[in-house]
Amino acid sequence: MDTGFATGLALAVTGAIAFSGKAIIVKLAFRYGVDAVTLIMLRMLFALPFFLGLVWWSARADNGVQVPRLTRKDWMGIVGLGFTGYYLASFFDFAGLAYISASLERLILYLNPTLVLLLGLMFYGRRISRHQALGMAISYCGVLLVFSHEVRLAGVNVALGTGLVFLSAVSYAFYLTYSGELVKRLGSLRLVGLATSVACFLCIAQYLVLRPWDAALLVVPQVLWLSVVNALLCTVVPVLMVMMAIERIGSGLAAQVGMVGPMSTILMGVVVLGEPFTGFVVAGTLFVLAGIYVCSKAPPMASDVV
């Protein structure tokens, strides 16, 4: 196996597992009585310097070629994508995790490809093939299976948590749908750095509006350390890993390898959080992964070929 290809696979797998660890860290932090507003602020506060560094690095001249200057339209797009793709998506996700298991949260977020298809149909008139519709149906059946099981165990709050995390998935799907044009103009590294930096400032501003500014100083040290781990190992590092993986093995294979995410979340939830390992969770996960796989293997529609 080519060394670069093997390195790309390793980066993609490690990045997917690190991303999935975010839900575990959040659930652990909730045990210390911290709320979602404070927790997301701490995560973004610790991650902000690294994302600003990413912006600086990506804006440097490459082999003498200057990167394009940001126009007013670019800034509007960056702010919009940062608001939907990282601020809203992160806030809804953290809020929802207070009510549902990490396993169900990860399954809902893995519906993103199907939501992108639906948004493409709604806003661009892109047809959904029968193959894609079948994959979507399989995925949603998996989520409903796990959801119905958790409702019986934990009650109606599961519905609230599921709704919040689903809104997170929708918000990030908007980001994926509308980021294409800016990615081509600015590059993925620069766009991610700028959009995540905007989201960091929004999360910090939200905290300052809703909470006393010094309340974060009263959280226990465990929450601070968990937030550092969340910011670095579950946010900054996997972003860079996935980008480096895409450079080596391509976005398609990197996305396929990312399917290890739900399984790693389930295992970490069982080992670290003591969440139940049931047949419902396993079956639901297999349904979701099978549905995403079917969607990804669907032949392109004639209207999608350019």
C-alpha cells in the first residue's frame, strides 16, 4: 500500500474518532452541573487562538501566488456560514446532549448527507433518485428505532433532545449546501478557519449576553480541563486531520471512512459513560450506516452532471 494513501486512511479514521469524542466530553462535563451556554463558550474560547492561526496560515502567499482579497460578499458568506454551520449547529448539539445519549446524538448527526439532498431538492430543484430515497428511508428508520427505545427508557425529554440535535444537523447541512462557492474561491482551509472564528466570537458573545461574565470562573477545574480537551482533541485536531486526509485519499473515501464515527461513539459511550449497549442501538447504527452507504453509491442524476 502506498505510504501516502495509508497515512491518509489513518488520518481519516483518527479524525473521525476524535470528532465523535466530542459528545462523550460534553456528557462528562454535564455531570458537574455546567450548562450548554457556558460549556460551548469554553470550548470555543480555547479553540479560537488555533482557528485564528489557521486563518493567518491559509492567507499566506503560496509559491508567490497571492490569495484573493476578501470582498464584502465574501464576508457576508463567511458570517452566514459561521452562524449556521458552527454556531447554531454547536449550540443545538450541546443543548440536545443534555437529554439524549451520545449514541443517538451521533446517529442523528450522521443524517447530514440525507439533509443535504433534501435541501438541494428544496432550493435548487435537484432531483432525488430512487436509490437515494431508499438510502434516506433506511437511515431514518435506524434513528427512529433508537429514538423509540430511548423514549421508553428516559421519557418525553428525549423528544426535546432529539429535536435540538436534529436542528443541529439541519444547520450544518445548510453550511454544506451553501459553502461550495466560497470553498472554490477561498479554499477549504481558509474558509474553515474564518467561519469557525466567527462562530467562536458568536458563542462568546452569547455567553456574555446570557450569563454574568465572571460565572465561568466558578466552574470546577474538571470542566475547564474537559473543555480544553474538547477544543483541541475533539475540534481543532480532527479538523486538520480530516483536511490532510482529503488531500491524500480524496473527499469521497474520507467520507466513507468517517462512518467509523457512530461505532466509536457507541463504544466510548458504553466504556466511558456507562450507556447501555443494546440491540436497538446496534441495529439503529447499522441502519443509518447502510442508508448513508446506499446514498453515497447512488448513480448521479442526469441533471447533476455538469
